[in-house]
Amino acid sequence: MAQMPLVPIPNAVGLADQRLNLLPADGYQLIEQANQAFQADQILRAGDRLNQLLYQFGDHLVPLPDHTEGEFKSFVSVIDFVNAWVAHSQRPDVFTPVSKARQFASLKQGIEPALHLSRQFPGVWSDPNWNLALSDHLLESNDVIGARWLLERYQAEPVVGVGNTFTGRWQLSAERSVLDSHKRLARQALLEILEQRQPQALRKLKEIEASAGQNSFSLGGVDGDLHELLLGFYQQHLGGKEPAIAFTPPAIQELSQHRVVSESVRWTLSLEDLLHGRGVDQRLELHPVVDEGRLFINTLNGVLAVQVDTGAPLFGDGDEAFWLFQSGGDQVADWYDSEIPYWGVAKPDLDVEGDLLAVRQGDPALTHHLSVEAGQIEGNSIAVLDLSEQGRILDGFPLVLPPAEEDSYQVFATAPRIVGENLLVGIRENQAFQCRHYLACYDLAGGVQKWRCYLGSARPIANRTITDLMAAELTILGTQAIVSTNTGLLASVDFSGHLDWVCSYPRSYHQIESASLEEKTVRSSQVQFNRDNMTLVVTPADSKFVFSVDIRSGLLNSSIERPLHANTASAQLPDGTLILLGHELLQYQQGEFQENELAGWTPLAAFSICGDRLFFLDANNGLIEAGLDVTQQLKSLKRSDLPVAAGYQLQVLDQTIILFDGKMVRAVDARPMSSTSEQ
């Protein structure tokens, strides 16, 4: 008699506010039939039932055990359950194997076809080296986050719960060989070195030293002992004259990296002048984006483009030349109304990848407000511009959604993100009693939709609370798109359009009258990747909790309650150090967020990350520079006076500081201190 195979737990109840694509009774019946066949040693019959399950319900979800008394619920794809079923049964032959040639051919075409092959033929995941091949492919493509993500799957086995239930958690296989362990450790060490994470790299090197033995490996075309090869690689990237295993990370090079802030402003740009005085009666929470010496501002019906060095238009001369793109006949549309409270908190974003710029345009009310009548919809679209041709709109763009119907309308609900040859964007369909969330993928060559993935639905709360005025957020991490719907749902979708998991979390509401919303500062949801425990740290706009979830399953890892959650933001240093900034400053250390009494920090201070430094504005119009000391604790290092009133947005670049106060953009020189000037 074979061992008992995996079973999913029954569908959850009590999700009145969330409507998910859960596995129906027919799907559970197919799983039961597969398990019965497996126990009877009828492997081909078991494989047939699992194939039917994938064919009919591959885009459905199964619930995971709930350990939070109903506050957080997680659901994973049927495909992930089937992968766990095969790994637990230790019978990869339940599926017809896919040839190495076919695997190699798909991987050669890119990560998207390789992921699609994995979803189409689950037998691929049964190959123990497939995740390793995917990870190596991403590492060669310089996608270190994606490489980490897929390396975590290598030699992993599911954690089985009571009654052989699928828990959604995975662990390293106890039966892995020494060679498998070395393959994993070597790649982990490489990732730590490439991301300049010295303490973590040293720990991996010590693990390898203790277990490597005399196995021969190849690295960079050089053959030899694994430990010695990695020591050389460590020295090459992180320095040190002593043997690398004894090399201790030095203290922060304070003097050589301090900034010398100029006493004068290099240039200014008045938005009031460019917008002809319309709609600027209140502070505009626009979000300047800087990329390779170019500054862009999305005004929701146009894009301003500026040279960072000079403050001049990116292309051409004169005020009109600042407009890289205008989505309407006027610089400001008719709906640009200073009396509308949600205009000032729209925080429109854009995405720049190389010479392509993607931007969402249109009335902000459509993506922040759930009670807008369909007849009031104006201008919601996605444009992609080619900066190598002075902002030419790509063929097939701008994208627009179908016309509004009497009882529903669709809007682009997130800023777009450029991923390779594709564009990803969140879509929300507003209906009378629910809003339905999707992630869509469009081909940049022509703007044709390649796929649309349904994430789930939520019950709207009209315009009663401040959280309902926030648009959804889309974060790209490795091969995954993480969608924060801001309606109590967090979802992960891979680049092939497959929904991996959904986490449902408790929503919290500010009891604020709509008339006073314009006086409030609102933030968007943010997602950061914690490399140390392979979790996503989420600061949602619609919940009093800041929480972390497992990257593979969306299961809750930890949570803390932040009553003033609407004013909490997150940031991450290049080495992966996580920081929460709001009414207090918290640093993630030893598996939890801990308070940090950072000198000069004031509640809700504007901040910016540049290199390995955190910069923020203090209460006296000063710029404070902070970094990690030898104990990895964030410390204030230097304070500089600014030549102008700082405002509420800050961006620190290699040699420039960008300040924005809602009316005026200002640039100030802030060059690294040279060795000569230090002395």
C-alpha cells in the first residue's frame, strides 16, 4: 500500500467581502479519485485524474490552513497543489516526462516561455534540476531577485499537515545529496556577493567550508575546490587583503561618502507656470521620477520631461517643450478641479525602462472612487513613449478599455510596468455591488492583449473612507507581479499569466468625513522583498496591519499593528535592510521590526534611498544622511543645511538633490566629498 497522498482543506467560509475563483466540488472529487487510484497503485489512473484537474481547473485556487483566527486567509493555485502532490508522493512518473531538449528550447526563448511550459506540463516541475536551470538563467540575465526566488524551490519538499493536508509551506528535502546541497549553497553565496551583502556572504562561505570537502567545481571558467573558488570570487567583488573567510566587513566609509550640499539652488521649475495656474490651489502630490539624468512628472493628462543637470526641457526649448506628451488638447483637462479632494492625493506614477516610458493618464477619480457614474468617465488610458525618438507614442497605443456600460465600467487601476517586451497593468471593473480585479499583459509591439488574469473581487464601500481613494499598486519582483488591490487582496501572478496565490487580509477604515479628505496625507500600498527569510513585507493602504507573507504561498509570516497605518511607508537599502518610516522609524532585524531612535528623525519626514544611504529631512530644514554601522544598525552620520524650504518630497541622486513642495521643483548640488576635501 502506497503512502497517503496530499489533500487540500475544504473551501473557507465567511468571505463576504472577497470573491475568489475557488476550486469547486467537481475539482475536489477529481483529487479524491486521484488519491484513491494512487493508494491502489494505479499510477496511470491517478495521473489521468490530475491531468483532468489541471485541464478543467488550472486557474482555480485551493485554501490553505488558517492560523490567524480568520484575519488572514491564503489561497494557492491548483497547479502548486499538484506540484506538492507529486513531490510528496515521490512518483514523478505520474506525468509523462518532458524531454530535456524541449525544456532547453523553451528556456532558450526566455523566462516567459519556460514558465508557460512549466504550467502546461507539470511533469517539468518534477525534474529536480528544472528550478536550478531557471535560477541560473535569471542569474545570467542579472535578475538576482528572480534567481533567489526560483533557487528556493530547488530540492524543496512540501510540509504536510494533520491528515495529510497541504499546508502551502515547503522545506529543504531531508534526502538531498551533498552535491545538491553544494549546488544550492554555491548559488546562494554568489547571490549574496553580487548584491554586496557581506555578512550574509561570509556566513554562506563558512557553511561551504564546513561541508564542501574536495569536490571539483567550475566558476568563471576556473576549475577547483568549491570553497576556494568562491573565496576568490568574494575577494574580487568585496575586496580585502586577508583570506576572504577571515575578512570582516569594515565600518561605513563615512568621510568618503558624505555629501557636500551646495548653498544655492541649481535650477527651479514652476508647475504653476506650466499648468497656467489651473488646479494648483492645493498642494499637488505628483511624483517626480528620475532615470539616467532625466526627470519625468506625470500630471495625469500629460508628462513633463526635464534634464536633471540643467533644468531645461529634455527635448526642445521654451515652456511648451517641457511637455513630452499631452493626452488632451489642454495641459489641464476640464475635470482638473481644486475642489475635488482626491485630486491632490492621486500620486500618479510612471515607469521608465531604457528608452521606453509607460504612463497612465485620465481622471484620478476613476481609480480612487467607487461611486463615479459611468457617464463621467474621461481619458483613462495607457501610453508608451519611445524616448529615443523624442517621445513618439508606440504603435497600438494609447490603450483604452471598452466603453462603459450602464451597470459597470473598467479602468486601468495601477501604474503600468514594462517587463521585457510586455507591459503589465492592473484593471478594475467597478460594478454596483463589487469591484473585480485583473492583471493584464499587453505586447509592446502593437498593444495587443496577450492575457488577462482574474485575481478576485471585493465589496466596495462607496466613498465613505479614505482608503477607498487609493489606486491599486503593481510591484515587479523577479518573475512575479505582486498586485495590491487596496480592497483587502494581495495577489501574485507570474509572467506567463498564471495566478500563483492570493492573500486576503483584514481591511481597516479611517472614520473621516469625505469633506475633510483634502486635508489628509494618503499613501499607496508598498511591497518589499525580504531576502533573509524569503518573504514579502507589505505596508497596505487599507489595513492597520503591516505584515509579511511567504513568497511561494502568500501565507502569513508575521504582522504588527500600526494604528496610524495611512502614514507608514517602507524603504529598502541595497543589502536588503528593511525600514518602516512614518510616525516612528522601525528597522527589520532578527526576524522582526524594532524601533530605531535615529537622531534627527521627525514623524512623516520626507526620505530617499541613494546607494547604501538613507537621506531624510529634519524639522529644521536640514538633510540628514544615515547608514548602517558594523552591527547593521541604522545610524545618523551627517547633517547638512538646505538652501531652500525643503517641501515634502525628496529624491537624492548621485550628485543632485531634487526637492518638490507641490508647486515648485528645485535641484540642489550634493556631491560626494572627495578624499582631498576630507583632509
